[in-house]
Amino acid sequence: MFAVVEIAGHQYKVSPSDKIYVPLLTNEKGTTLTFNQVLLKNDGTTIKIGTPVISNASVEATILDHVKDEKLIVFKKKRRKGYRVKRGHRQQLTYLQINSIS
């Protein structure tokens, strides 16, 4: 059983007991969330495809932690001008555990 769900503008293929990283959500750690934007649902025998979403379908998830992604180095340079800028960036993420698909 799996589903394709839209969370924070991104689409994820999830199954029960999966753990995924999504862009930062503002809820507290330990909170149970329900996502209603289910685009596709496969229960092993039948496949339902939404137009654009499936009505009465939802995915429940629990927030495990708020973490930071690995550091990305942003380096800018213009040749022969002496212009060099080095900056780093770490994206904030939320770690979710998928509880159920209904």
C-alpha cells in the first residue's frame, strides 16, 4: 500500500511506517498531522487517481524532529574583477513518520 501526497508544495510517495524529510513545518515535535492532498492511492489491488485530489483520502503523520540539512556552499566569482563571495546555507527540514493512509 502506498500513496502520493502533496506536503508543503512537494509530492512524496509514502507508505505506512515510512520516515521522510519535508520542508520545515511550524508544528511542535510529537504533533500528529493529517494531509488531505492525496493525489494517488494504491491499496495493492486497486489504484485510485485523483482529479486533482482524491476526496475522503488522507495521510496521517507524526513529527519526529526538526533538523537542518547538510551545508551547501554558494560561491560567486567574477573573473578579473577581484570579486569573490563564499556563503553557506543549511535548509531547515521536518522529519516525519507516516502512521496511516486512509
